[in-house]
Amino acid sequence: MQSLFRSTLLTWATSSLLATQVHAHARPRGCGPTLERDVVVVGGGSGGTYAAVGIAAQGKSVAVIEIENRLGGNVATYTDPGTNQTTDYGVILYSNTSTARNYFAHLGVPIGPYEGYFPNGSTKYLDYTNGNELPYPVVGNVTAAQEIYLQQMQRYGDLFSAPGYFLPDPVPEDLLLPWGEWLEKYNATAMAYQVFYEQAGNALELPTLYIMKYFSVVTFTTGRLYTVNRGNQIIYNTAYDKLGGAANVLLESHIQRVTRSEQGVELAVKRPCGVQTVRAKKLVIAIRPRHADLAPWLDLRPDEARLTRQFAHINTWTCILNGTGLPLDTGYQLVDPTREAGIPPLPETLGISQSGIADVEARAFWWSTAADITPAKAASLLLRTAYFVQGAQNVSSPAGQRPTVNGLLAHAPYLLHVSSDAVAAGFYRELNGLQGRHSTFWTGSAWESESSEAIWRFTEQIMLPALMASLG
Ligand SMILES: *[C@@H]1O[C@H](CO)[C@@H](O)[C@H](O)[C@H]1NC(C)=O
Ligand SMILES: *[C@@H]1O[C@H](CO)[C@@H](O)[C@H](O)[C@H]1NC(C)=O
Ligand SMILES: *[C@@H]1O[C@H](CO)[C@@H](O)[C@H](O)[C@H]1NC(C)=O
Ligand SMILES: *[C@@H]1O[C@H](CO)[C@@H](O)[C@H](O)[C@H]1NC(C)=O
Ligand SMILES: *[C@@H]1O[C@H](CO)[C@@H](O)[C@H](O)[C@H]1NC(C)=O
Ligand SMILES: *[C@@H]1O[C@H](CO)[C@@H](O)[C@H](O)[C@H]1NC(C)=O
Ligand SMILES: *[C@@H]1O[C@H](CO)[C@@H](O)[C@H](O)[C@H]1NC(C)=O
């Protein structure tokens, strides 16, 4: 497919200029007059930002409404106060596809290979009951299990290499099995631990469909990219500038009400400057579409309400740990050697990673829980693991330091999913059917997976062509 970007740079430069002029005419007090755009995008995470940049590149005017004070969603970049070096503890890497490469090139963000969290670092596997070091894999052959998994995914044509949930009808039984049962059926349980460590949540109970969307053929067969400064927030700061900054990106803004018709949409947006009206021909919703999060401001139609009520989610935690005194190049993972999958009972943190910064301790850490826990409980579970590993390895914190949790973030709702019964009954056929109705288009992880790169492909190949066609 031809790149969305490249040929349209000139049109974008023009529309950006126009948008800036519109802003220059705004009244000095309050938020100024009604903002009129071709498209308004709700949510400036990976899907919303990509959509806005793509819309602008095709010469249409766009505004993004973002609740936080920055674009980027689940991106979390940590800056070491002593050296200003950065590392990531939210979104880390991107599959090396042409979609990702074209996007980075369009933004002008320098990108290189992902060489591991600590280049050439290592991982020790510890028995979670007594701290004894164990060989890895503890049980079975991970490579052989992954080969089985990849072969099985390839049975479904391009379902796990193309973006979106465009499922065969009927949905194959295997994809509806809880993943733990699928692993037993195909003798592939040896791969459970690593998937759990990277994605966590209730991986063994989730329908296999969701594991295969995230750990897709693409993630197994392409290389991985990382920003060369090892700080992914730069992607979103660059996009903010490319979009014309504050003229088109409304940060710290809360939507109070949206009214939609087939002719267009009108929003009341509470901004730091006051309440502003925004009018557009089309609306793009790029936040996680949980009913509870949409209902307070969106004029939900009955079918939208019925579908978005069905989403369940998991809770993911992420933070930076320092002050342990453990070697920077070594990560530690806790294993239960009595279980075939090796996964300790939950809610247990599964270990602590290597440092993401040379010469400074900054261990990114992320883990998920099926149940809601408080931030205090999440921090205490992590610290307990840090002390446990220190004890097992006979390492103490340097003088005057102790294990410390920095920048703890709860990424919830994470990994929106529905029950196997709902999938079997055609949930995704109906969900995809919402695209374009009531002047509204949708993108984000609920439509693909939690992979930014896959969300970009969904936006590029599925959502944007339909949106552009509707704008004429
Ligand atoms: C880190 O960045 C800040 C703000 O840009 C600057 O004031 C400070 O001097 C920098 N520190 C180092 C160690 O480079
Ligand atoms: C990404 O893939 C392209 C095309 O295969 C290749 O030329 C490039 O070297 C890869 N980049 C990295 C950093 O691996
Ligand atoms: C990692 O190890 C390889 C091979 O041992 C070496 O070529 C490479 O330079 C190392 N990378 C770093 C960042 O130390
Ligand atoms: C694990 O499986 C791979 C692929 O099937 C095979 O090449 C390798 O020899 C196996 N390793 C062991 C230790 O059995
Ligand atoms: C599963 O794999 C193990 C070795 O990893 C092998 O001994 C066993 O026979 C396999 N079972 C099936 C049903 O393929
Ligand atoms: C740990 O991180 C915090 C927050 O960035 C910092 O203030 C502190 O100095 C760090 N401690 C160590 C031992 O690096
Ligand atoms: C633990 O380390 C201390 C020194 O840091 C040493 O004196 C002690 O013998 C070590 N204990 C074990 C069990 O290795």
C-alpha cells in the first residue's frame, strides 16, 4: 500500500498555516470563538495522535482533545534527574513495519533497533518461595512451543498479521478457548511464562484470540524499533508540534457534551481557558470505549451503549524502581517451579527488570492484575519483591538508599476484551459496523490490540480510508 504520508506534505503545510491563522484571530480573553474543523479527535494516545497526523497530512483540518497535559497516552518516559538520560516504562518498542517507519520518518523522529532494555544484559530466574536460582526454561522447550504457536496462527490466513478483528463466521473454537486450555491442547505451555511476563493480566484465562492479536505473527516475524534517545515521549512531542501545537491540540481538556447528527458534531469542551464549542464534520473516538467512560458526555445510541457495556478490562501497573544496589545489567524474574506454566500465584509481581539507563539504576517495571488493587498495594507488592531479591542475592542498598518506587502509573482500563460467548455471537462484526455511523469513526486498542504499531496500521488501513471517503 502506498504510504499515507510523503506525497501530501505540501497540503499539510498549507492547512497547518490556515489553522494557525484561525487561532491568531481568536479573542484574547477566554477560549475564543467556536473552533471549526473537518475532524475532531477525542484522545491523543497512540491511535488518536496517529489519526490526527494522518488527517492533517491529507490536507484536512483537525483538532485533538486530550485530557492530560501531553500527547502520548500510555507512553511513560522517565528522566533521570542526575544525568537527564531517559528510559521508557510505558510503551517500549515498535514492530519494524513500513507503517511505523513511514510515521517516524514523517515526524522526523530518529529511530534505531531495540537492543534490549539493558544492551547485553541478563536475567536470573528465582524460585519465588525461597529465592534459589533456577535454570530457564524451568519446564519444557520455549522455542518449540513458540513454533507451534506461530504455526497455529498461520492457520487463520491473515487474521493475525492484518489489523482489526475481522473474524471468520463461525469464529474458530480454538480462538475462544481460554489460553491456558489452548496451551495444554497444543502442548505449548512452555511459552506461557514469557507471555505472562510481558503482557500479564489474566493471560491464561483470556480467550486465545486476544493473546494472538497482541503476540501476533507480525511481532514474531519483524524486528523491533526504539527511539534512539530511548525516550518515546519525543514521538508525541514532535507530533504536537507537527499538528500546529496549541492551535489544534487542546490539552487538559474535558469533554462535557457531544451532540451528533448525520450533518456533523458539536462538542462543549472544558479547557483551562473556559468552556469552548468545537464543531466538526466528523468525530474520531480514540479513547478506550468503555460505556462508563463514554456515557457521561457522548450521546450514545442504543447499539453503541449495548456493545460498549460488554467490555471487561485488566489493570496494568508501571513504575521505575531504583535504590536496590542490584547489578544494573541483571533482571530477576520469579518463577513457581511446581507449576508447568511457572507463573507464581497472583497478585505477585513477577520480578524486577534490568536498568534502562547506563550507569544509573532505573528499572522499568510493569505488571498486571485481573482484580483492582490500590496504588499503595501495588507499590508494596513491588517493594516486597525488591527486598526479596536483595535478600536472595545477598545485596544491600548503597549507604543512605533504599528500594524506591518512582512515577507509579495505573494503566487501566487496559486490554479491553469481551467474553468468548460475545465473540462467538458476532460482537466484533457489530462493533466494526459502528465505523462511520452517526458521523463517528473509531480507533485505538479496543479495535486491534495494545500494540501501538498495530493500532497505527489499523488507523492507516481501516479507519482513515473510510473517514477520508466520508469527507469527500
Ligand atoms: C537537565 O535538563 C535541565 C532542563 O533542561 C537543565 O536545567 C539541567 O542542567 C540538565 N542537567 C544535566 C545534568 O544535563
Ligand atoms: C527495519 O526494516 C527495514 C526493512 O526491512 C530495514 O531496512 C531496517 O534496517 C530495519 N531497521 C532496524 C532498526 O532494524
Ligand atoms: C553486545 O554484545 C555484542 C556481541 O557480544 C557486541 O558486538 C556489542 O557491541 C555489545 N553491545 C553493547 C551495547 O555492549
Ligand atoms: C527446542 O526446540 C527447538 C525447536 O524445535 C529445537 O531446535 C531444540 O533442539 C530444542 N531444545 C532442546 C533443549 O530440546
Ligand atoms: C508434549 O511435549 C513433550 C516434550 O516437551 C513430549 O514429551 C510429549 O510427548 C508431547 N505431547 C504431545 C501430546 O505432543
Ligand atoms: C531514585 O529516583 C528518584 C526520582 O527520580 C531520584 O530523586 C533519586 O535520586 C533516585 N535514587 C537513586 C539512588 O538513584
Ligand atoms: C552476604 O554479604 C556480606 C557482605 O556484603 C557477607 O559478609 C556475607 O557473608 C554474605 N552472606 C552470604 C550468605 O553469602
